[in-house]
Amino acid sequence: MASIKQFVRRFLERPGSIDLAPFERIVKAAGARQERLRGLAELPAPSMDDLAGFCAIAREAADRALGLRPYDVQLLGTLVLLSGNVAEMATGEGKTLSGAMAAAGYALRGRRVHVVSVNDYLARRDAEWMGPLYEALGVSVGWIGETSTPAERREAYARDVTYGSVSEIGFDVLRDRLRVDAADLLLPEPEVVLVDEADSVLVDEARVPLVLAGAADAGGGVPETAALVRRLVKGYHYEIDDQARNVHLTSKGIDTVEEALGVELYHDTQRLTEVNLALHAHALLTRDVDYIVRDGRVHLVNPSRGRVALLQRWPDGLQAAVEAKETLAPSETGEILDTITVQGLITRYPERCGMTGTAVAVGDELREFYDLKVAVVPSNRPLVREDEPDRLFEFAMDRDRALVDEIAEAHTTGRPILVGTLDVAESERLALNLSGRGLECAVLNAKNDAEEASIIAGAGERGAITISTQMAGRGTDIRLGEGVDALGGLYVIGSGRHASSRLDDQLRGRAGRQGDPGGSVFFVSGEDDLITHYVADEYSSGVPSRRLVAHAQRVAEGVNAQIHRNTWRYTRLLERQRDLVLERRDRVLRGRTAGEALAAAAPERWAELSEALPEETREETLHEAARQIVLFHLDRCWAEHLAYLAELREGIHLRVLGRASPIDEFHKDAVAAYQRLLAEVESRSVATFESAAITADGLDLGGEGLKRPTATWTYLVQENPFGSEWDRLTNRLASKIRRR
């Protein structure tokens, strides 16, 4: 029977309000068939017309193929996914198996499924681990990773179910958009996507653009500017706002910079931009917190997972500024040929579902942006973990001292301890402090994430001390060693609250899996970034209250949700324009649309070429030449359109001076630019067709000066942490108003 709390949530249609009763009846019916199935030497083929029968067969198949017999709650999770919703299942409840059974169910309905994970390791592990189950159910499965060849990708995408990281599938989508031969396309039409760690992919990374670039060359960092900024003094030459998201030169700083460079900053836009970027890199981005330096390169750290953000970079100017700050050689840059956000990628799929341990907290965003509802699946066994109230301190130094004391005291009992820190630098500082007390520990952070599996595997052993920068999306359960139950189970300690309560919950969730004992506690100080960035106006000194800490998290979550919302308002129109361009491009790629259009626009030239070409091949030669011409100009104009819109958005704040709405002005100009794009593609294509040398051997685009990039490369752009110039200006003004 549903609790009163669940009833109220359903009545108010709040996240987590889906009624599980219909699914529970199906699971009960499946349980009634298990004895009969156990007696069969060969399982019958499952039918999706009978969900109870499917669940019963899938359970028996998992038992026989994997040695894993799904609990009732895992079947509930499967049914939630098959109904097109997000299943919230606690850590250790077996989401991987539930997801595999759901993916198989969609495949048996005749739908092609992509199971999207947060990284290549999990994609390969889950595809290979669940492979015997898929085989037992008559479903084919494959996986792709960063090192997969085109042939391997084509084979994987041809399977009923394909596992892959969100970035790799996104990059394949972008690469397909530049194919000039339909036979080279890799991806089938999108049908169903099942997202693992759904809150991380659909919310935390939703704004991350995936980029396909061409014509790579060296970047343009300015070492001299970096060296100059390095000499500036905080509070004298520059100031940082309360939330540490904005920095600006003081009047003294402006004088110092202008004297050193011999320019008037506000009359030299390029130098002003260089100085601002160098100042941001110097004052607002911290090594071993926001990024690490390894193998002579800057590697960004994913703030929600504490890992190296593979293939990610900041927008080129900021990336180059950080590289100059660290006196590294500039990395390559290139013209953006196409880009798509993670949200745009996921919304391509007509059917979407997902699973995670913390979905309710972002349920409103899942509904707003993806039309997804959340169902909370109960745990298989009652949760007995003891979550202590936060321990609060005024100063970080006192907090750190108490943290080490707590670890040392708990370690004397032999109880395994998992400490979650907020960044790489903190994890290494804590490890050094523990070493000074004679306590050895294993450290898992962005610098050694390749050792992740072995470190996590030992985290539940008696006497183990493990420090991790973030446990979200690690994909591995911590199993308790012998005798650890009697010691109270795994003890999780947070060195501070995250900006998102979901990350705290994910850290807590590492203890108490499947009814195991466990405990958790967080240490928080008034000097933590969460307090100083988000509630600085409400806190001045003293030990912060628990109410204030909770309020700071809500403010931080609200800020991130608003950034997500604003980003989508700007990118939604672009996604629609991209869809229209791709529909046109696909017609050109697969048919004779280009030839028919050019024959109508330039009939005399078409007739002239027809007479000059051999009769038996003239039609194919002309249509292929037309196809290549139109595809080139369509791709070229689209790249120019993207560059124009990026520049337009950066400067749209100036329209506010005329009391116009920035988003309305952006949309108006973007629509006009799209109309110009279509006209430009047509005029350029006709001009090339009129002048190009088209012979019996076909068309040499390069010989006509129409060269495609000699190489393409992919990367992800982590959002500019400082926002646009307009964001920085308005935030600065708002900060001054609050202080007054």
C-alpha cells in the first residue's frame, strides 16, 4: 500500500510520484510462473505482449546466464524503464541488470536501443557483463569506445542494443553529418535511448557542447600577458566578486596594465580580451581543483565526478590563457564545423528513459527538458545506514583538524572509511595530513583514475582508508570485507557539502547497500566555497547553521537550473535549424535533389555538360557532381552560420541598452540569418556549377578551390565558467546592489 507521502506526491504530480502498483501486479504475476520456468531445460522465446511472462523469462535467463537472480525491485525498475520513465534506484540495488532487461525488452519490441553511459569503461564493462543475458533472450549487443574503428562502430550500431558513452555516440552523430557518401554513414535512425546515471548526463552535462572541428592549427595563447597578470595583486590591481565567478581590474590595475603594454585597453578590443582571459585564468581557475597538468597538457576536471574530463576543453581563448598561465605549448584550435549539446543529442531519440540513484531532486528539470517522469523504486532491503547531522565549524582549519581526528579515531576500530573530498588538491592535502599521523590511505582522484577499479574494490576491507574526489558514476559497488558488519560497516565522511545535494546523496549511498550497516557524516565550515559563493550576504562569521548550509545548496541548485534553462532557450532554435538543415542534407546525400535543383537553376549549363559527357554515364556523373557541390556549400555555410550565432550571442547584451529582450533579439536575428544561409547555399552552388570543370572523370572539388578540411577532430567544450560579457556585467552590478 502506498504511503501517505507517496499519495500526496502523486496528487501534486511531484517528481517521484509515479504509482508503482500496476508494475507490482505484473511482478507478482511473474513470480507465480517462476517454478514452472525453473523446470524447463530451454526457456521459451519472450513476448512483449505479455509483460509478466517477459519478466519471468528475463529473471530465469539472468539466473542461468549470469548467476544473478533479479529481485522483485529490479523487475520493477525494468518495468519503469519500459514505460518510458526514469527509475530512481539506490546504489547497490542492481541498476545495470534492470537496464539490460529493459533494453532487451525494447529490442524485442522491434526497437533499436542505445544504452548511454558516462564513460567508455562502463559502456564496455556493462555490454560484456550483460552479454550472456542478451544472448539468452535472443538479442544482439555491441559497444563502442574512443578507440573503436569505423568498422567496429558500424558493426556495433548494427546490433539490437549498443552501449556507448554519451560523448562517443555524440561524436559519431557529428561525423555522420559530414559524410559525402551515404554508404559511409555509421548511425541508424535514433529510436530508443536508455541513459545510465541519468541525472549526471541529462542535467549536469546537458549544456556541454560536443564539437567537430576542422583545419586544426596551433592556438594563440599570449605568454607575455600571462606573465604580466601573474604580477598583479588581488584587492589592489583586481577584485573578485562574492561568488568567485567574476573578476575585474581596478582603476589601478587598468593603469598598471596599460603602462606595461603601452596601449589604451578600452580602445584595443583584442588586447582587452587577452587581458581579461589571462586574468580569469590566473584568478578564478585553480590547478588541481579545476584542472590538472599531466604529460605537458592541461586536463579539465569534471566537477560532478572528480575525474579528468576526457577530450574536454574551455572555449579556445580561455583554454589558451590557461596554457599560457602554466607556460605550456598552446594546443590546436580549429574552425567549428558542427556542434551539438548533450541535451540536443538525447532529445533526438523519440523514446527516452533512464536510471540513477538520485533523480527526484532534478525531477522538475527532467520533466521540463525531456518530458520524463520519475518513479522511486524501493530498496530490496531496508536501509539501516546511520546518517549523522553535519558537523559545523567557523574556520576551514578547525574543520580539517577535526576531520583528521575523526578518521584516526574510527580507524582504531578497524572500520573501513571512505572520505569524499571536493577537489584533487584537497584529497592530496588530506592524504598528506593522514600520513603525518602514521595513517596510510588510498587516493582516488583525477590524477590516478586509471586505478579506479582496484582502489574501490578494496575500500570496504577492514582497516581501509580511501579518499575519493567524487563517487558519482564510479559504477562499482563497495563490498564489505569479512567482519566489517560487526564494526558498523563502511563509514562515509564528506569533507564538505557539494553544490548539489545529489552529489552528497551519491556519496552517502556508497554505504548501506543491500541492507548493509553503514554510517555517514559531513564536515562543513563557514569558509567553504558553498557558503562564500552562494550565501555570502547572509553569513559573516561564527559557526554556520545547518539551515544556512541547506539554503546555500538550494541557491546553488537554483543557479545551475537557471543557467541550464537560459542555455536551452538560446540553443533550442539552433537545434531546430540544425534539424532542418540535416533533413535537406540527407535528401541531397541519398537522392538526386541537388542535380534536379541545379538543372532547374542553370538549364543551359546542364544541357551543355550533358552534350559533352558520354551518354552512358552523363546522368550519374552530373548528379554526383551536383551532389558534391551542394554538400560542400551546405556544410560551409552551416559552419559560417554557427560562427555568426556564437558572435551574435556574445554581443546580444548590447541590445538591452535599447530596452529590447536579448533572447527575442537573438531569435529574430538567428531566423533572418538562417534564411540568408539557404539563399547563400543556392547562389554559391549555382555559381560553382556554372564554372566548374566537370568531365567524364567527374568533379575535382579541390581543383576548384573547394577543399574540405584535411583532418577533423572532436572535443567537448566545458561551459565558460564566467559566462558571457553580459553575464559578468549583470552579476557585477547585482553584487554591488546586494552590498549596498
